[in-house]
Amino acid sequence: MRRLRRVHPLYWLALVLFIAALVASALTADTSGGVSRSASVYDAGPGGTAALRKYLEAMGAFTMTVQGDTFAADPSQIGVLFILGPSEQFTQFDALAVRRFVTAGGTAVLASDTGLPESALLDTFDVQVAGPIGPGRYPIGGVTFADPPTHAIAIDRGIAFSLGAGRVPLAAASGQAIVALAREGTGSLIVVGSVGPFLTAELGDADNGRFALGLAASAIARGRAVAFDEYHHGVHPSTDVLVLLTRTWPGRAMLFAGIAFFVYLLATGRRLGPAIPLDARPPRSSLEYIRGFAGLVRRSGHGEIARRRFQRELRRALARELGLDPETPIGDIVAEIATADRQRAARVRALDEALSRPLRDDALLRTVREIGLVTATAGETGGRA
């Protein structure tokens, strides 16, 4: 338990979200006896809707699919758009495309078992998921389903809806709508709380076939096409290599766990591997610093800095020897030295004049050696004195 308390809270949060994502993935997965539940017209199996498409064509409907690079439905060609159990998330742009289609006079039929991928579309039409419902037969009727007459639909699982203002329930279970009508402009959106009535395996149960035909009847009567949304079943090109991470719940959970782990590393300052030792370098000698400074002075072209310093040191050393003020002019210093040693005074004057003009490096070094000799002579003279 002590070790568990040391785990950073971000790890616990990532674990909880990962488990929640797995649960959401399990809820959206098929549980009908191992039957694949794609709800696609390209799926001829019991979990597809290929039989529904053939059934509507046999009843005189012209069918087509919505797929390709973008999601769009043209109300001048399409009368009814079936959106059956989409497996990909509806974006806000997709929801607005459906709203434009409905406003222009089209009828969109949305069937969902969970309401998760279609959440943006449901929000756009002010319809929310109220909770799950169990399998069974549910009565249905009214003018909308009078031709052909529909009395009940059979579902294996599904959801109920809570409706906003102006939305009309068409079938209910325990006081909650499982089929509802949302009018927008001159068209409408019909939401069905289960994909089951449209699947091949359940199309013949109860009045499921008549129910689907009644939804498509308006398009057949007006001579327009009945379209099936295959775009949200993945029938479109995708250049996104991260589609599994961004459009599946386990992928999103893994992505968040990675981000949380990275934030934890930044927050705690922990390194990603063993520490790299610093290179052990021997201490530098004073000569290296002197050479480095000399190189900087040489490259800068300000050799007068060194000449002025040597000239100042020469004058101060001679002034101290003679007991004069260090700021005494060089002419007075030379005159004082000449009273005792004219040759030395001449050497001092020559050195001072040499340091007053630019010198090459070798000439400067010779002048420095001369200064050492002159000042050493001064020390010997002072010692004999």
C-alpha cells in the first residue's frame, strides 16, 4: 500500500480513463451472438443492410450511397437519407451538412444503438440520449406509418431519447421516446433508438420491413433517390495515419495516457534515461588564459592597450626609484636619471618613445625585455645606494 501511495495521480487518472474507454468500446461493439453489426449496405451478412437496399429497390425505390472524399447530400436528388449505425464520429461539419439537407426539404433517418458517434448530430437537433432499453416489441403507429400500416417493431437492444421543444415522439417505451421526429425547415430528422429493425437478420421480424419502407415512402412517391450513408462506415479515403488513435476509444485512451505520462515527466523533472556524466577536463593553466587574451587583443587591432600599460609601468617603476610622484612627467624623470647616468637616461627615453608608437609583436617583446633590464638596473642601483 505504501508503494501504491507513491504513484502519481496522473497515472491513476490515465488508468481510469483507459478503463472507461474500454467499457465504451465494449458498449459500441456487437453482442448479438457473434454476428458482425456493420449496418452497411455493402455487408450481405445478417448484421448488414444489403437486404434492406434490395427490398427498397424491389418496392420501386432508386437507391444510392453517400461516400467519397466529403460528406454531403443533395436534396434535389436525394429524398431520404438513411444514417444507420455509423461507426465513425460525426463532426460538427457533418452535422451541419445533415441540417442543410433537412432544411432544404430532405428527410434524414438516424438509427443508433448508443448515440455516441452521432452525439454532434443529436445535439444539433436538440435530441439527447436518455438511457438504454431492452429487447422486445414496441408498438408504433400514427399517420407517418399508416401506409404501409405498421403496428410494432422488434429490436434486440437500443436507446431511448429525451426530446427538446418541438420534437415529436412517434414510439415510446416506459414513457420515453424510441422513435422521434424533429422538424427543421421543410424537412425532418427521424431518430430511431436501434439499428436492429434495418438489419438483414431482423428485417422480417414484426413490422420491421414495413417500418423501413414507410420511412422511405416519401422519396419513392416523389421519384427521388433513397441514399445510404456509407461515408461514416469508413467508405472514404483517409490520409490520417493516426486514425486509430483519434477515432477509436481505446486509441484515444492510449493517446491520453501517453500525454499524461509526458506531462508527469515534465512536472517531476525526471529524465528519460541514465544520467550522462560530464567530460572530465584537466584544469587550464594561466598561460592558456594569457594566450587567449593576447589573441583577442591582436585580432581586435588595439595593440595600444598593451603598449600603454607597459609605458605606464615603466614610468611608475622609475618614479618609485627616484622617490617622485607616480604621475611625474617622463621628461622630469629622464632629467633626474641623467644627473647620475646619462646612458641609462637615453635608454629610458628611447623606450618611452618606442612605446608611444605602434610596434610589431617582435619589437614589442624586445621593448618589454629592455624595460626589464632598465628596471633591474634601477633595483641594483637602489641596492648599492
